[in-house]
Amino acid sequence: MFQIYMGLLVFSPSIYVIKPLGAAGTPATIFGVLLLVLWLVGRTTSLRTPLGLTPMHWLVAAFVVAMLIGFSAGMLRPTNVIEYSSSLRALITLASGVGVILFAIDTMVTPEQITAFLNSIVGVGTVLAVMGLVQFTTGFDFVQVLHLPGLTQNSDYGGLYERSGFARVSGTAVHSIEFAFVVGAVLPIAGHLAVHSSRAQWWKWLPFLLMLVSLPLTVARSGAVAMVIGLIFVGATATGKQRWALVIAAVIAALAFRAVLPGLLGTIRSLIFGAAEDNSITGRLEDVRAVTAFVAESPWVGRGFGTFVPELYRTLDNQFLATAIETGLIGIAALLALFLGGIISAIIAAWNARDDRFQRNRGLALATGLFATFVLSFTFDSFGFPMAFGIQCLMFGSVGAFWRFQRSGSPGSAEYRTPLARVSRRWTAIVVAVVLAVLALGGLATRTARPSFEATGTIVFLAPPDGPNKFDDKIDIPGVSELMRVIMASPDVLVRLAEDSVADYAVAVGDGSLGPRTDVIGSGELMRIAARSASAEDALRDAGVVRRELGNQLDLIQNNRGIPSALKVRLDGSLANIEVYQRPVRIPAAAAGIVGVALICAVALIAAGRRLPGWRLHRALSREGVMDR
């Protein structure tokens, strides 16, 4: 099953989707949802001895609860159609990822199955690395070729593009950073298999070396970071002879890169050590300021899971910042717990296998691969890229399966036959109380949710009728609209409009976004104004106030420069193309999310109530020798 899923991740580029589902309609995502259904059926109907729960089960449950809380909060906030559709797609993607994780944990119960899984995921990394090498040397675009029948192209991303004169490889990934993310996550596992291979199995070093060579070709900091993490792991777990061989190979590779691709290593070095002067770094620092303001608006539950749409707001190259905006402090805590809990679980499992060097290093390889995904998630929004998200879910699932095997042994061991205690009446009362509390809080939130109205209109700047103006000595007036957009977002204007009871407004140029704190900037002489309020009448009034203030600010800046009246740039009358529409709250969707939170909490509490007493009973029986007999 996992071989099919991995094949869909690599050989069906994520820009090709089932059209009605949009970005969530990739074949891999749909297959992940199928795995979730199979897992639910298996968990609820299986007659075999039930498998125990692992830390990853609890961490995934906590993460899903946090995301559902954020989803419900978003549905109770006035949203537009774009945000609502994006949130539903995010739920589908979440269900797919959870299905992959849980199915992996509960179906890989023997070391042979885990080994087969790791060999498969290394095969995926190797294929992607080979694609990158072919792409770099020939310019061949695999994305255009691997278009499965029945799928529709959903975006223009993918393919080759350049940085500093070098083609950045991406294979079938959407972006070169996603390519580096996937290869970097698999690299420690490939290194583990290579380190533990015999001389007769020298070919097991090829996947590791191919991935290692492909990472610099991404011409990205992420590729360099992933390569360093993989090399540190292999250097720490290799034998003395293998370390010397790696050092010699690294020196030869560096000389070969310098000879064949002069300037590539220097470009990567400047990306790392010259980051302070890089526009992408300064842009990410600006993102942090915007994120701080977004989080301050709803610090605990966020503005809505999946509602932070790049086309409306801004592109965030950091998964943790995106999660903080969408699901607040609760969501970011759950995400950090998922990553750090997974890494710690793999390390604990490796410690339990400390007498078996191969199994110990296997656990450390999983921990390192997961650590690489954790670090690289600070460099781009990894959950928004299907291939990267899928690989992360496979890594989480493999960590859970490895933890269970190392902690509990084989499926026939006593740990798997631990008797389950019945849930006591007192514990049942606790479960009911928690469920009712969740439903009550959700019901209170739905009762206080109110829709809003948005009024939009356009305004055009007119060139001075009597000749050139002082902006650029030309009859046309480029740059005025961009200047006024900045002025209208200044603190002084915000205070002036707040005094006129205008709290929520936006000004955009041309086809730019009307979202708050956006980096989607348009161009042209046309400006658009939007004002939001609790009623249609108030929204329309506020839009008129914003237009009036725009005219006042335009006059003020020209008067301060001493521009004569005949040479002033003016606004073309009042607002045109006025539209007023409602931004509704989605009570049914929010209620569904609240019920989901209550249901997961109930199942988790019931599982805890059954398992913990059973564990104590097992310990007591073991002390009496009953289990041995």
C-alpha cells in the first residue's frame, strides 16, 4: 500500500488534480483518505488481538484536535468564499495525512515490514535524485511528461528555473525547496542502510551518494542544510574506515563541482553567509512582523485552519508561522509536540535497542530524518506542498511503528496480550463531562458569532490638466497610487479613520489584494477601497469615509510640496463600481468541527481509561508469576 502512495507522490506531480477538489485533489491525497478509511474499519472491526497505542497516536490525536479547534474558530469568523474553500481543502489534506500516519503505525508490526518500508522510501529519494541530475544536465521537464489522464493542471508551478545563472532542480516536486526537503528527509535513512551494508553490497552506497550530489543542485539553503544534517548523522554512525572514505569522497566531490560547475559552491556559500543582504531573508523578516499582528488578533485559536490564503494575504516561507496564524498558540503547541514528540520517541526506541547496533542506528536515522523535516519546515510552508507533507507523514508513521516494536517486541509478546480493563463508572462520568463541556463551549461560541458586510468600490487618479506635475515631469502619473496605498496604511491615517469610527478597511492598487497586511501588490492608476462593518449601511458609509480621507491625504502631500492647484493630481469623483456583500459565518461547518473535537476527546479518554488500569493489572499479574505460567 505504501509503495502505491509513494509512487503517487513522485510520479503524479501535485499540480495535476481532480478538478472539483482543487489543490486537495491530487491522487496521493485521495489515496491517503482511503488509508484513513481502511484504518478506521480495521480499528473498529478487527477480531485479532488489538494493537496498543503509541505516543504517536496521542500526538496525532492532539494535533487533529488543535486543527479542528482552529477550523471551528475560522468558520465562526466572517470569511469569504476563497477562505472557506481553502479551509475545506485543508481538512481533506489533514485527513489524508492522518490516514497515512495511522495506517503506517498499525500495519508495520514486524522488523521485516519496517525494513521493506525504509527500502521503499529510500527508493523514492533515489528516483527523485536521479530525476534532479537528469534535469540539471539535460533540462528535461518531468512534470510536463507525467500528466496522468483525467487530471487537470491546477497551477503553473513546477519545472526548471534559475538562480544566479544555475538551473535549480526540482524533479517532480513543485519547487526546488520541496525537492531538497524530501531528499533531505530520506538522506539519513539511505546513509543508515549504506553504513550497515557489507562489501558485497557496495551498491547500497549509491542512493546515499546520488541524493548527496543532487542537493547542491537545488541552489538553495535548504539543500545545504539537509546535506549537512545527513552528513553529520552518517559521520557519527559510520566506522572509522567509512569516515575516512567519506572525507576523501567529499574532497573529490568538491573539486569536481569546482571544475565542472565553477561558481556553484560559491553561490551556495554566499546564500548562507550573505543571507543578511538577501531579499528573501529580508522578506521573511517582514513576514514575522505581519505574523505578530495576525496572531495578536486571535492568539489562542487563530483566524482559521487553512484560511490564510497566499493569494489574499502573503506567502509565508515558514510552516510554524502559518500554523500560528491559522490555529493560534494551541495549534503551534500541538505542531511542536508532534515534531519533538516524534523525534524523542525515535531516540527512546533507539535507546531501547542499544544492544543491537543496527536497530539502534535505525532509530537514530528515523530521528535524524524527522529532525531534518523539523528544521526545514522553518524555511518553507511544508504542509502546503503535497510531496513534502506526504513524506513527513510517512516519517511520523514509521517512527510510531518502530517505537512500538522496540518497546513491546513482536506481535506475539505479552505486551500485546495485556488485558484491557473495563471503564469504571467514575471514568465514564469524566468522559461525559468533558464531552458536554466541549459541546457547551462550542455552542456558546456559535451563539456569539455574527456575520459582517463588506463594501468595495474603485477610484481613479486624474493627471493635471495644465501640464506636467512635480512627481516625474510627465503628463501620466505612475507611482501615485502606490504612494497613496502606503500612506493610507500609515499609523496616522489609521488613527484619523478610527476617530471617524472606521476600524476595518483596506486600499489596494489595481488587481492587488484587499486583505490585511498583504504582500500581493498590484499596479496601475486604479485604486480599490474596501470597508467592513456589522451592517451593509455602515460598511458603505465607511467606504465613503475612506475615499474622503484618501482625497485629503492626496491634497496634503501635494500642498506640502508646493504644487500649484492647476498641476495637482486629483481623484475622479466619488467611488465607482460599488458593491456590498455579506461575509457570512459558517455555523454548520463550525458545529461539525466542534463535534469532531468532542468525539476525539471521548475516544481518547475511553482509551486511556481502558489501557491504564489494564497496565497496572498486567504488572500485578507479572509480579505473581501468573503471566509466565
